[in-house]
Amino acid sequence: MSKVAEILPALLSKTSEVLVRSEIRELLKLTSQPGIVSFAGGLPDPGLFPIEEMKDVVNTVLEREGGQALQYGPTEGDSRLIDFIVRWMREDEGAEIDKDNILIVSGSQQALDLVGKIFINPGDPIIVGLPTYLGAVQAFKSYRAKMIGVHVGNEGMDIERVEEILREYREKEEKVKFIYVVPDFQNPSGVTMTLERREKLLSLCYEYGTVVVEDSPYRDLIFEGEPFPMVGAMDKKGYAFSLHTFSKILSPGFRMGWIIANSAIMDKLVMAKQSADLCTAPFGQSVIYEFCRRGLLKPHIEKIVKLYRKKRDIMLNALDKYIPKETGISWTHPQGGLFLWMTLPEHLDADDIFPRAVEKKVAYVMGSAFHFDRSGKNTLRLNFSYPREEQIDEGIKRLADLFKELL
Ligand SMILES: Cc1ncc(COP(=O)(O)O)c(C=O)c1O
């Protein structure tokens, strides 16, 4: 009898062949060694999770709803949580939506997977940023999309290039299925798409008949300035779907997010979700609803924004202090979110340098991990939310020492 590993190649799907492990998750194992200052992960600060409040909220949910909170629930989600989200999005974002436009999902990562499932046939073209969120690339790759990369600079995605691509594909009589963007404090670069580009993006979708997938986990983590409107709220024709999550504003452990989409597409999303997990954990939805009902969410967001702003400032100050301008190294000044993006002189390769950084007990994620075509070798991502305040200065100093040696 053959070993199962020998018969698997004839059994496994083509999709399984294109699946790859998340490079960052692998890298994080390496950077969790003692003594390393890690700017690598994208994790919220665990010291900010509202544990005491949660204990009371969880007790209330169990006492008041007991059986129901522990039962299966509707695929669309808990209607009380949906109502809360509708009010929030209408009041704060000016989104003209109602209940039928919301689907509660198990984190926005699931939303990305569902979007992939209902839009992508193998080989279908989609537009993504260079750089962009790695988890989205993984999700879209698993449906064997043909990814077309468009540079993301200080003002967001290069919209002129997007137009060129849409035009090229129209000439070939092929449809670009969607454009994936993270307009606010993008992971990985921390940059925000300008209002003009948001407007242009929508008008291109109307003109060329494609849709925008707006992934928006960081929008509420704003440190200064006025936010630009959500692309989804600017759009009055249902061409933009936005993906949201409680992961960065409350806790990723709940695995809880929501999609806002035109009702014409909701049915498809609901059916795709049914086959994935029937429904998002009803217990978690009840707990989050109770937390929000008590009015705890907004003060919590204000509290974490204050602390993340402080950590960002510590990182920016340390960079100014330890890395002289003459080095030719530059970095973004994110006005929100969790990340800062660094560009090294062309001849330095952040992939090659990484082991030396780990030797110096500091870690980052190489920018190439966020470029599906493996470009961006001289870039890297630094996270400021997870390391402790006192570690940030020391970590940047170690990084600066390394760069000085290399230059
Ligand atoms: C841009 C982006 N989208 C989606 C996600 C996934 O978040 P969730 O925890 O809601 O699945 C992340 C997580 O880092 C992210 O940065």
C-alpha cells in the first residue's frame, strides 16, 4: 500500500498547488525570540484589550441570553449588531445603507475570501496595489486570479495607470473583475488615498464597468487631520463594496467584521458564506453587540488612538534622531493606522539584510513580501502598535546602526 503522500499529487486540486504559506506568519516565528524588538507583526497592543469590561459583558450575555448566544445564528448576522453598524455607518460615514447592505463576517480576511469566491474565475484579471496587503493577495491567489500590480505612492494608488490598464483590457474585450484598495492608512505603507483619486477611481469604475473592493481596517485609527470620505460612501451606484473589522479597533480574537455591499450582490455573498462557515460566531456577535450597546466602543477607540499616536511619534522621533537624511533613507509619516513604510537606497536589499537585523535583535517585514511580483526589494514595513513604548527607540537605534554599517 502506498503512503498517502505518494497518492496525494493525483488527488489534490489545482488550487492547492497555488496555495502558499504566509511569509509573515513564518517570519513572526523567528522574531518571537527573546530580546528581539519586533516591528514585524501587525498586531494591536494586547495591553489595550478591554479585558475587565469584557468580563462583565460576557457575564451579562450568558446570564441574559444564555442558550441563544450559544446557538447557531442567521448567516447575515445578529440583527441587533447589524442595526448598530447601520446607525454608525450612516451617522459617522454618511453611508446611505440599511440592514440589507450588511453581512457580518468572520474577520475581513473572510470577506476577502468571499469576494474572491464570487468574482474570480481562474485567470481573471484584477488590479491590486504594489505594495498591498499580503492576506488579500493570498486570498485572491487561491482563486487563481491574474493580478495586475499598480504602484501605490504617497497619494495612494496610481490612478492614471489604473485607467491605462482598464483601457487595455477593454480593447482586448476582457473585464477587469475588481480593483482592490486599502484607501486609509494602508497596510503596509501607511499612506492614504487622496480625495481626487477616490473620485477618479469611482468614475473609472462607472466608465469601464468594474467594481472597487475597499478594505478598511484602519480608518478609525486616525491620529490627525480630517478623514476623506469612504469610497463606499461616495459611491451612489453600488459599485464599491467596503470591508470592515473589529480586529484593530477592539480585538482580532473575536474574528469579527462586516461587509457593506449593494443588495444586488448580497445574496451571492450570503450563499458563499453559508458554504464557508454557516454563520459568524453568534456568541462573539452578542458580546460585541453588548459592548457597543453600553457605549464602550467609541471611548475605547479614542483611548487606543491616543496611545498609537504616541507610539507613532516615538518611532518618527527615533528615526529623525538616528537616521541622518544623507543616508538617502526615507519613510512615510502615517496619519493613522499601525504601519510606517521605509525606502532604502536602491542598492540595499531588505530581504538580504533581514538576517543581519535579527542578529542585531530587531525585526521588520521586507517590503517584497507585499509585492506579489517580488519587487520593492529596497523597502520595508515597520509596525509601531505592538512593541512597547520603551522598545521603539532602542529598536530603531539598532536598525540605524545596521544601516550605517551597510552604507
Ligand atoms: C488591509 C487588511 N485587510 C484585512 C485584514 C484582516 O483582518 P481581520 O482580522 O479582520 O481578518 C488585515 C489584517 O491585518 C489588513 O491589514
